[in-house]
Amino acid sequence: MNRGLRFWGSAVGAAAVFALLVPVLFPFRALGLDPAADRARIWMLAVFCAGIMALLFGASGALGVRYLGVRDVYFSHGVADAVERHRQAGAAQRQRGWMNAGVWTVAFGASLIAIYFVLFLALG
């Protein structure tokens, strides 16, 4: 199986599993909600909110790899060491390309948003 197909497929598959488990595992009665009346509304809300949060979290992870921060300098015990580590990490990141956790999380979130629109059309 192609690495790219496995990468994107796992994000879409995880999003589908998450979306399918929301109406089963959501604690309707504990929150005082009627499952029969509120299931579709809560299902769409949970999938949409999780998708937006995954998009934002993944984007910050994908973009955060590129910048040197105070934390990097602190843990490296000096600016020169931090710059060298950051340069080496950047070279390793360029070799891996787009296959990292941040991009995967963005794909997961985008898949959840797509599932939300399918649910919106199906459940009204």
C-alpha cells in the first residue's frame, strides 16, 4: 500500500470512526437531554466542533515546527545550541515532507468538517 494513501486514509478513517461513535458514546441522559429528540443536533455539533478544533490544533502544530522559540533556547542551554538543533530538525522535517502529525490532524479535522456537511444534508 502506498504511504500517502495510508497517511490520508488513516485520517479519514479515524474521522469516520469518531463521527460514528459520537451518538453512541455521548452522555445524553447525564446532561439531561432526550436522546430521541437531541441526537441529530448534538451529533452534528460535536462533529463540527471537533473538526474545527482539529483543524486549528493541526495548523498550529504544522506551523510551529518552523519557528524557534524561547522554550527551545531554554532546553538547549544556549542560543547557539538551539539554532543548531532547530536547523537539524528543519532538515529532518524537509526530508519527511508533509507526513507529520500536524498535517495529519488537519486532514482529520477537514474530514470531520466534510462528514458534518454530509450529516447536515442527511439529517437536515
